[in-house]
Amino acid sequence: MWRFIGSRLLQAIPVLLVVITVTFFLIRVAPGGPFDSEKAVVPEVKAALEAQYRLNLTLFQQYTAYLGDLSHGDLGPSFKYPGRSVNELIAAGFPVTAELALYALLVALVIGVIAGVLASLKPNTAQDYIPMSVAMIGICMPSLLLGPILILVFGVYLDWLPVSGWGDSPGDKVLPAITLGAAYAAYIARLSRAGMLEVMSQDYIRTARAKGLPEWQVVSRHALRGGMIPVVAFLGPAFAGLLSGSFVVETIFQIPGLGRFYVQAAFNRDYTMILGSTVFLATLIVVFNLLSDILAAWMNPRLRNQLRAQ
Amino acid sequence: MRFGVLKFLCIVLTCLALLACGRGESNVVQGNRDGILHFGNGAEPQGLDPHVVTGIPESLIINALFEGLTVKNPHTLESEPGVAQRWDISDDGLTITFHLNPQAKWSNGDLMTAEDYVWSWWRALNPAMGNQYGYMLYPLKNAEDFATGKIQDFSDVGVKAVDEHTLQVKLNTPTPYFIQLMDHHSTFALHRPTIEKHGKATDRFTPWTRVENIVSNGAFRLKDWQLNRRLSVEKSDTYWDRDRVKLNGIVFYPTENIASEERMFRVEQLHYTQTIPLEKIPVYRAMEDSPYANAPYLGTYYYLLNINEPPLDDVRVRQALSMALDRERLNNTVLHKSNVPAYSITPPGTLGYWPPKVFDHNIEAARKLLAEAGYPDGKGWPGLELTYNTSESHLKIAVALQQMWKDALNIDITLTNQEWKVYLDSVDQMDFQMARRGWIGDYVDPNNFLDLFLCDGGNNSTGFCDPDYDKLIQHQAPQAKSRAERYAIFHQAETRLMEQMPIIPIYTYTSNHLIHPSVQGLPPNLMDYVNFRYIWLDKNQEVVE
């Protein structure tokens, strides 16, 4: 088991190095720079600005200097927000985004698993079709549509929930979590339905029924664990996706998360911020994929034995 | 099973309803009671260092925290005493003496002195600082040479502290708008000991503007700053005119998404929005006692023409393109009557200046000009590409104009959208045929628009170069004896410009805000200038519905 984790972590190093290198050079290929603005900048001023950010060095020197800083965990100063470091911006935005992603994942799991399991228990009946059609709508409905609709209904017309903000008033986390979680709920519903259908036709389920267990125990004690394996395998990428994909929801609800900084950084050519958040998110994605692999192995007896044998 | 789903829904809805009970009173009601203005500020400020930042969201906050030598009256835009109690201008217009208010203090209680200004302007102009608005101080004698590194000794620059409260300024040429520039944040005085305590004076990255460090001199001081969430200021008890400040505080929200901002206004989370979605304008305009405030703004939306390249190297083609456009119709349809059709680069009524109207919407004349240029009824037209930065509103306008050109002249225009920075790069390199552009004035004076098109103007971007035009703007106008004479020279210059048509003006901007009826002392003006000192909240005003 430890060998498995160790080797996966070692594999992550070249992956991250490639991510850093490709990002570093790719953003420099994009036309325009961080100091271009609608009003022409005096050449002397531009030169002074570039010197303050080491842009006067050759690209390769900048690259090695960046790697040097990175090895101390220093992601450099932000171009767009002078006086703030990228570390600081990430430290401010990430906890918010992580919290939002966590709630969204909970919403997605609760709704998705319930809908998926219900559907799988009576396939090809109304109990299957209704939740699955709703799931289909969930997949098709982008959050930039769902968010404003929820806000209009619950925020503006009913006046039950705040229309924006994060942690300012009770309940302002409800709508963003639902909006962000909805699309994932739909995926999870379909995954758990498929997983459950497969498991429910296995021999050991028949055995469980044969020994006289009530149906709900068959489902909860025997079927769920096997049926949820595809869902668990999806959780790692889903959480990473929620983290990096929360931009739209953060914008709609004015949430001070990392997603907004990340996307704006690309528009602003905020080189250090783009690199910093990319490296940070790439690391997270690697870690979460690893975690979900471990979890999946733990849930699947065959994989577990295989790992133990190593 | 249907019961299960229903039950679940019931539980969720009950939870939501319970949460709703905790909502309490809105920001607006609470703010009106406590004297706190909730202000939609458009974006998270880049920073708060007045010599570093460049945007409008930053300047609004800085105007609450700091004060210049002068401030603007929000009704008339004329300069009023700020830190300077009064000022004298010499007869030749070259020397200005500012007399500082002896009551003017920093927020830590230190007195403000003329020496603060000398040091601050050294910082603002210092080449190492990379201040993008340093040029605001270029009217000062030798300032440009110092800022570009041609001279090293700041004592040669035309600013001197005569005594503790007297600041003497020497200019290159008479500059009538210099007094106005004193309310721009790049000319503000900063607290030297604070800045030096946190690092090198010319370093952009020091934390001196953080809540726990900052020392300012304005009507408000920084209370709380939560990144991308809100920034709060409270009334300063060291400000010299504190008795006239009516607000107890302001909360600035980084309302980047304009649809969200409008919803926040609807549920009374905001007193004031930075803008309003275009499609909501008719709805708000139709309301009784509408909170919608629309006023002319010192900015022009126009298309740049690259006059070095055919077919736009022919002045007749440029004129034909401009005359073929029905700006009134564009404004009435696509823009929901929210703007003003433009026929010149300078916005009408810029501090009493009215630009010439050299041409008008005239399809017949446009067709004739195009035929003379060799494209009768669009025959042989080589095609033309219009470049704009990606945005829904620019697209809508471009599509409408494309159709007008097709209908009137039977010529094809292709549209190309580019991401913002790519577009800026194309404009800078003059890698375009026709490109969208907007210009917002830094100060209220025709000069700010007309000097764009000087031969070496950094924002010219058209290839236009007319030595006679340059002479009018650079030599004759500064020597004018009166405002009337000066404006006559500008009028003459702008007529020359519009006859040669290196740009196609489309509309004059307007400012568009939603303002809660309780907000008083916030009049519309050409610069969309907000003087927070004048604002007060009237509790008795009924709520918007």
C-alpha cells in the first residue's frame, strides 16, 4: 500500500514540472502583456515596471528564477494587485472555494446517490425515468442559468435567501452550493444508477435475498458498497473540478474565492498569478486523484488484495 | 415512493424558510439608520497606493480616504479648497502658490506640510516607481525630464516648499487645467514616515496600504478590507472639515458581475450601483420615481481607422463610412437611448466647450464620396475588417453598423473579435484596418481628447499626422489669453481633425447608475465624480419597489 502511494507521489513530480513549464511558456506566447492598457504607457514607466517584476531578464533566466522561488514555496508578487503576493491571494481565496466545493459535493452526493439508487431499484418504471430525466436536465442546465433562476425565485421573489455574499448572513451559502452541485448531482445519479444496476444482478445479492434479508438491508448493507465504486472513483476528479470550475458560481454570487482570481488572472496576463494558481490546482488534482484511487481500492476487495500482495 | 420525494422537498423548503427568518433588515435600511452608504464599486481595487493604481474602482475608494490640494464640487466640477485653503496664480500663468490649510492633518494626527507634497511628487515622478499616471504632473517645469531619467536632481523640478504651509509650483507653459489635476490621486500627498517604515519609498510591493498600516488624510479612514468581499471606511476624526461630513462610513463592494449587482440593488443590499445591464434600462426607465440615473459622461466611443492602408488611406472613403452611419437609430435601438450620438471626439459641453459638427448622417453624400473614390455602389470594394474586443455590447453595435454600411453603401465589412489583451496589442501595433476604441477623459478639458491625435501621441493609433493640427494644440492653445480664445483654437483644430476623419465617432458615453432614493447629495456630472463629503442618507425616503 505504501509503495503504491509512494510511487504515485513520485510520478506527480514530473507531471507538475511539465505543468509549470508548459504554463510558463504558453502564457508568454499569448499576445499582450500585464502592463498593456487602453491608455498608452510611457516607455520609461513600462521599463521601470518590467524591472520591478524581473521581466527585463531573458525568458530562460525568468524561468529558472521562478523555479528557484517556487522551491521555497514563493509564488511571487501579483501583477494585477501590487502589494499582494500570489501566496496571499491563494491563501485568501482557496479556503472559500474549498468550502464552497465541499458543500457542493455534499449536495451532489446526497441528491445524486438518492436519485441514482431509487432509479436503480425499479429500472424502467416511473421511479427510474423521473429522477433520471431530472438528472439529464441537471447536466444540460449550465450554472450560469441555474444560478440566476434560483436567485430570482428564492432571493428576489420569495426573499428567503441572500442573493450574494459569502459568510455575511445566514443562508448565503445555500444557493451557491446547490447551483455548483447540481450538475455533479446529475452525473453522480447516473453513475450510481449504473453501478447499482450492475451490482443488483450479482450472485451475492441473490444470496443475501435468499437468506431472507429485507430488501432495504440488501441494498444498504450489500449492494451500496459495490454499487458506489464508480461514484467514489469520480469523487476525486469531481472535487478538483469543483475547485477549478467554481468561477461562474463565484461570479454570480459575488463569492471571494480562488476561481475568480484564477480566471481574471488569465485575462489580465497576471503571469505569476496564473502560474501560481495552476501549480496549486495541479497539485490538488494530483492529490485528490490519489485519494480517490486509495478509497476505491479500499472499497473493492479484489483491488485491495492485489495491493496487499504487492 | 412519491411521498418520499414530496417529504424531502417539504423538508428542504422548510429549512430554507427557517433560514429566511434570520435575514433581518436590509443593508439599505440599516445603513440609512447608521449613516453607512453601501456602494457598488465595480471591481476589487488593485491596491490603494495613489501613485500606483490606475482604475476607477481604486480612484473612488482613494477619494474617500485621501484628499488632494483641491477637490471638485460635484455639482459644477469647479475646483474647491481641499488641503489647499486658497491658491494664487501669477499673471503670466506660470507660477501657482498653494496655501495649505493649517488644520489639515494626517489620520495619525500629524500636521500636513508643504514638504509632504515635495516628497510625494518626487515619489510620483520617480522613474523607478513606474507610476502610469505620472504624466499628470508633466505640466510642472522639468517634471517630464525627471520622470524619464534625463535629469537626476529633483530640485530642478518646479515644486518648492516656501514655508511649512506654502507650496510654490512653476509650470512649463500656462496650464489652465493644472488646478483640476490636483484632485487626481497621482498628485496626492502621502505620509512619508509610514511609507518608509514599510520598505523603499519607490517599491510598489510594500504593505503600507494595509488596514493596520495606512495613514491617509481624507474625510474617511480605512476600517476593514476583505479581499474580493468588501472594503469599509469610517469617518475620520482628524479630517479638517469633519463637521461637514455627514456619512459615518461607506462599504465598497467589488460588484464585478453587473447582473449580480443589479440583483443586490433590488433586494436593497446596495444604495448605489456602478452600472446597469443594458437590457434592464427600459424596465427601470418605465418605473415611477425611477432609481435609474443617466447622465452624459466625459468619454467617447469611436472606431479607429488605420489611414496608412487602403482603402482607408483615401479621405473620401473615411468620410463616406462615417456619413453612412445613422447614429440616432443605433442609439434608439441597440443602446436603448442610453447614450448620445457623437459627431466629434470631444464630448459636447466639456466645461463650456462645444465641438464642431463637420458632417451629418447623409447617405446620398456618402454614396457620392464612395463613387468618387472608385467604388460606385460598392463595386470593386476590397473589403474591410473591423476589430473589437470580445464583448456582447461591442458585438451588437458592430453588427448594427455592419448592416448600415451594407444597406447604405453596399459594402461588406467583416467583424473580428479579439480577447482584450490581444486587441490592445493589435491596436498598439496598428495591426488592424478599423478598430473599436473608447476614451475617457482624465480631466475636464478639450485638450485631453484633442492631444490624442498629435503626430507622436501615444494613443493616436491611426497614422494621422498633421503639423498644423499639432501647432494649434501644442503652441497656440496654451498661449491663448482667455478661455474663449483657447476654445476657438480647439474648435479650429477639431474641425481639421474631423474633416480628415482618422476616426469615426459613434457615441458619447453616459454614466448609468441605480441610486436608492434615500441617497442625497450625489448629483450627476460629466466626470461621474463622486464627492463623498457631500452625500447624506435620508431615512424618510420610501423604499423602491
